[in-house]
Amino acid sequence: MTPTLIFDIETIPDTDGLKTLYDLPVETSATDVANIAFHQRRIKNGTEFLPLHQHKVVAISCSLREGSSFKVWTLGDAGSSESEIIQRFFDGIEKYTPNVVSWNGGGFDLPVLHYRGLIHGVQAPRYWDMGEDDREFKWNNYISRYHARHLDLMDLMAMYNARANAPLDDIAKLCGFPGKLGMDGSKVWDAYQAGKIEEIRDYCETDVANTYLVFLRFQLMRGALNAESYASEIALVRETLGGYNGRHWAEFLAAWA
């Protein structure tokens, strides 16, 4: 069985990069830099959501379904640099050549990782292979929107129509899964400024768990799982998460009807 890797990232404004782009004095605080960038973005686009290359990755969480095992974890630790966690992500693809699943990964997560990996000099030859090294990758690679090595489940469910996109939180809850618990992407910058990096990492992990559960429901719908194998996969997730320490997992399981 080909391993399945589900992933999610959390980001904050790249305040060091924004200083360069806006030619701001070196002593300008990170908070002031971000507020300037948000203000400029509001004027130009009516939203504070920054362009993808101006995001800095502070957490990448993954779940890996391989053989008889399932696990969820966050790359590196709270002190790991952005370049380190991005390199670890692509090293995992190099090692396992998994099928990668995301929710809006094609629209957000992967483009951010592309830009930030480029900035940091990250190496990811397996990920970027489009048939040059492995002929199979010409017909099924991580880059093409319509290939299976990366499944952006939100994009597929919306039939590649952005007007039909749905938030993960809504879909997870409508399927009977916990959804987001106490945090969402809009709160990550405030949490980071408050020094709550561990809380951000925990939140990212629960997003990955929600994504995997929705993916299992999709696998049931498309016939890749039958009722019995779906129930077995769900039981494996419950058992795995129940064996983890952490308040976020206790809350997640308590919210899972």
C-alpha cells in the first residue's frame, strides 16, 4: 500500500521580509511591520490576507498512514527554524514517495511552501520530479492539479470551481467530526505574538486529523473503502489519538460524537 501523507501548515506574516519589501527601518517592531502590511493590503484589496510569498511558516503538521500504522505529529519542535521544518517536509516525501492529501493545499499550503522553500534554498528533487528522473512521474506527479500524488480534497470536491469551495471546519462538523477547536487561521498571528507556539502546533495537528477523517469519508464515497474497512480505519484513528498525551487530543476525542 502506498503511504498516505496528510499535511497542513500554519503561517504568520514574514515581518523580516516585509521590512525589506517596504524598506522599513531595522528597528521597526514585528507588530508594527505586520500592521503596516495589513493596512497596505486593505487599501489595495479590501482584505488583510497577505500575498502567499509574504507568509512565514511556523508549523507543519502531518499524519501518515502506512502499513498497519497511523500517526500524527508536527515537524521539528517549537524552536525549529522555518527552513528546517520545510526541509523536513520535503525530506519525508523523498523518503516515502507518499500520496499527499490536503484541504486547499493547492491553493495555499503548497504555493507557500514553494516560495518559502525557494527563499531558504530547500532541496526537494522527488517532489519536483515531473518525469525527468522517474518516468512514472510524467503521468502522475505532485505538481499537476489533476494527478493523484497530491489530492487537494477541497479542490476536487468543488469540481475545481473556487465558487464551490467549502471550509474544512464546516465539512468536518457536518460529517460528524470535531472540526476546529478554539482556534482558526485568523488567530494564529495573535497566538504567536503571545508566545503560544505550542498551541499553534496543537491546532495544526487537529486540522490534520480532521482532514484525514474527511478523506476517509471520501474514500468510502468513492468505493476505495467499504463499510467494514471504513469502520476499521476510523477505529484506528480513535485508538491512535487516544494513546497520545495532550489536552488538544482529549478535547478532540470528547468533541467527536
